[in-house]
Amino acid sequence: MINLRGVTKIYGSGQTEFRAVDDITLDISDGEFVAIVGKSGSGKSTLLNLIGTLDSISVGSITVDGEEIGSLKGKELARFRNQKIGFVFQNFYLEPEYTVRECVEIPLILAGSFGKENTEKVDKALKLVDLSDKMKSKTKTLSGGEQQRVAIARAIINDPHFILADEPCGNLDGKNSENIMNIFKNLHAQGRTILMVTHDEQDAHMAQRIVTLADGRVISDEKNTLFY
Ligand SMILES: Nc1ncnc2c1ncn2[C@@H]1O[C@H](COP(=O)(O)OP(=O)(O)OP(=O)(O)O)[C@@H](O)[C@H]1O
Ligand SMILES: [Mg+2]
């Protein structure tokens, strides 16, 4: 469960003060698939980054499974990032010289896990994103769609409660976007909670719930009937 209470992110101060996220109160239940939409600059990435602890909240609070994330520090914060959430970005952010297998294993190593258990988990995650045959390739040699699939495998390797995705299909063509959306659909069907920022109306309608932002505020919050 994710609970946002009066969440505000202020950039700058005085005359240049700007509220990128402005007083957002929102509850996301376990198992929900939520699309976050809105015009460019409406605060979508800022909101996701606040939930993912990549940016700090100015006012308000966010609790994730009852834990107030603003108060997490050091080891606790590292554990939260490593195990509670899986982040997928528009630009993939993979280590270019690493092989696919190495890249997907990193979060496991950071969590203190080594050896055969890791091999099995990585195999399973790569199978899920249909990349078993590219396991030994360096990530920089992969296509965009393949790179995003590696990023998803890496994001889910520690079995996080929440998957946060910021325009995961933003740099992909139609066919690759469809593949990625199908993976998210499967992850949701397996019971995972997903928050996905998207510009694509069709992708947004794959979610159960569509939250629309404008000027850092929620202007609509609609539940959909899933069509799959
Ligand atoms: N570090 C920063 N300093 C100052 N302003 C910022 C900073 N980061 C974001 N902003 C501003 O906050 C607003 C919201 O940005 P954000 O990246 O969340 O928008 P977005 O909805 O994700 O847009 P897009 O669809 O273009 O990705 C924008 O006006 C942006 O210029
Ligand atoms: Mg953005």
C-alpha cells in the first residue's frame, strides 16, 4: 500500500519558487495497476521519483507499506530501494559493458545474495522477458526494446512489492512497446502493483486506474474496467 498525504515538491525559493507536485493525496492499494498521465511538465516524473525516493519531499508524507519513506536513511533507505521497489526508466540506464546476466544480477548482489540461487533467479527473470538467448551479450549491443526488457528483469529480480515505470515505452516503436506492455500486463496478473507514467492513451487504458495530473495536482482519478 502506498499512501500520499499532501505531497508537495517545491523547486527554487522566493520569486522562483515552483511547485512541481502540489498537495497530492492519493492511496494506491496492493495489486493495482495505475497509469499516471498528464501534459509534459505536469509533474509525473517528479511524483514517481518522490515515491521511489529518488527525490526528497518538500511538504507532506509518503508511506509505503506503513513505512514513512522520508525518514529512511542509510542502510534502511538502501534496503527500501533495493527490495521494495523496482524502477524502470525511459532511457533504460543499463551498465553498457556488463552482460545481460551480470546486469540483472546486480540487485541480488547488493541484497547480499550470491551463487547458484542468483543464477536460477536471473534465468527465471530473463525467461519472463523473453531474453534467455541474449544472456551473455553486453547490454550495449542490444536493441532498445531488448534493453528495456533487461531493465524490467533487473527491476523485478528482488521480487519488489511495487514497480515504478516512467514512460517505459517512450523510446520504443509500436511493436516493442506492445511487448513491454504485455510484460507489464503479465506482472500485474501475477499480483504486482504497478505505477506507470505514460503519454500513450492506449497504454494508459491497459491500467485499472488512470490518474491525471495538471500543474502538479490530480485533476482526475478514474477506475477502468480492464479489457484483458
Ligand atoms: N530539478 C528541477 N529544478 C527545477 N524545476 C524542475 C526540476 N525538475 C523538474 N522541474 C520542473 O517541474 C515540472 C514537472 O517536471 P516533471 O519532470 O515531473 O514533468 P513530467 O510530467 O514528467 O513531464 P514530461 O512528460 O515532459 O516528462 C516541470 O515544469 C519541470 O521543469
Ligand atoms: Mg517525465
